Amino acid sequence: MVKCAPSFDYNPKANNKMRSLYASCEPNSVHYISVDKHRLYVEESGNREGIPVIFLHGGPGSGCSPDHRRLFDPETYRIILFDQRGSGKSQPSGDTSQNTTQDLVSDLEVIREHLGISNWLLFGGSWGATLSLAYALAHPGRISGMILRGTFLARKSDLEWFFVGLKRLFPQVWNGLSINIPNCKESAGLIDWYYSAVHGDDADLSLQAARRWSAWGNHIVHWHKAKDSEKSPQRASETSIQRQRLLAKVKIETHYAYHRYFIDENELLSRIESLPSMPVSIVHGNFDLTCTMESAWLLHQAIPDSRFIQLQQTGHIIEEPAMISALLHETDRFRVMLSGS
């Protein structure tokens, strides 16, 4: 039987330390790396000679933000952020051609070699956790450890939960997602319709579908925060740039969901035991309905000596104070482990 490290509930009050982000810092290097028809945005900040860590954003399609640098001690870490194909500052925006999980895994190797890094720490949340696992399985010798937030395993059951199962909790909101869509009783029917609508030639339908898709996701992410979950976009003040960004993001999201994230059913869990021993922390909020606690727990059980951290009254997004605090405790803990001091 696999031995797992003890799991525990993280309580910042008990630890007498509610952490906040490190001070803002600017990139000390920016790279644009060409891969296939894509141009990847890659930035470095912090200590050029420090512990290399790469931040893998979620979505897919979300992109990175300046605050993501602030999860790491800039005196100790060589902080690397990059926008995945079609996301953020990478170009072309929203482009789904030559854009698969395997392409992203290949991109990580290109970036690592371009930066002259031998081994690095992976920090990924939600889809970023999925990509971290996919990369670690493909290149296990290049990983010094992983910090994973909001585990998503890209199984059929995960899609069924998010697109159909949650209608039992939010029937009115789900009606807005599914109304007038045939075959919506299974996730495949919903995903197929949205994929066709968002990627089709009807510009008005594409934008309408993107808004509906995004509204469902936003509600689930913010469900435990009534004011946030009830917000709706003010279309009258919506700019053309905001519409373009929304479409680009949803194009990437629907592309990956339609192709089942280019990952075979249960592939990540079934292969995880092949990973060599390394420090792994798995952080999950008990209010996270986007990615289930079950996924995080199964991953913890599958990785010997992994550290499982359950956050009370905390949801999916990285910006929640308790999530930020727990992640900072983990990046500081890894700093000590990996630097030997």
C-alpha cells in the first residue's frame, strides 16, 4: 500500500501567520520564443541565479498576471512566467491550430533549454496543475518538485460534474447555459454545441455563446461569494478589446474541452506511479466546485509522501486570501528544501 504524508486542514490563525503576496517586481528579462506558428511570451523576474520555478496558468487560455510573480520570494527564486499558445500576450491570440497538450509540453522543454535550466519547480493551478502532471510524466528527470492547486485530472467524470452534475446545485444558472441546446443532458452535447458556436462563422452567435460559457464558469468559481457570483457583464460599457479577449479565451477553453484536453481517459492517475520521488504539495479549497476535492485526494493517494493541504471556506481561484497564504507557505517551504538552507 502506498504511504502518503499526513493530510491536514490549513488554518492561518492557528499558525499565527496569514501571509500576503511578496512586493511587486518587474521582469528582468522578456523573451518571445517562436514555436510552429506561435510566438510565446516568456518573462523572468527575481534572482537570476536562484531556484528556477515556472508558473503554469489555468484555463486553458487564461494567461498570466503580474501578481503571479509575487507568489515567490524574489531573493531566492528565478521566477518564470509564460503565456501558453493562444493565451495572454502570446500570439496569435486565441489561435487553436497546432495547440494541444503535447504541444504545450514540448513548449516547456523549448523554454527550459532556451533559458539554460537543468531542473525546475513546477507551480500549476487548475488546468496548470493538469499541464504540470503531463509535463512531469513526459520529462520526469527535469522536475525538482511540484506545487499543485485545484487539481483537475481531465477525466470524463470531471467534465460530467462541471457541465451537468452542477445543475442540481444551480438549476437556474444551468438553464442559462443549456437553454435551446439539444443533447444537453451529457457534457459532450453541451461542449460540442459551444465548440461549434464559438468557432463558427456567425460572429454574433460566437460572442453570445462565449458570454454564456463564461457566465457559467464565473458563477461556479464565485458561488460561495454571493456578490461576485451575481455579477453580470455590463455590455453597454464592454469594449471591443474586452470582447476580443473573451472570445480568444473561450476559443481556447472550448477547443481543449472538445478534444478532451488531448489526454486519454484517466491517463494522469494511471501513470503517476512512474514518477520518481520528489516533493509534491497538493492544495485544495473545500468550497472548490470547479475541480473536485476527490481529484486532489486521489492524486495525493497516488503520489507517495505527497503533502495534501485542505483549505476551509476557500474556493477555486488563486486570489482568495487563505489560498494565497497557503501557497506562500508552500513556496517558502520549497525554498528551504531546494536551497538546502
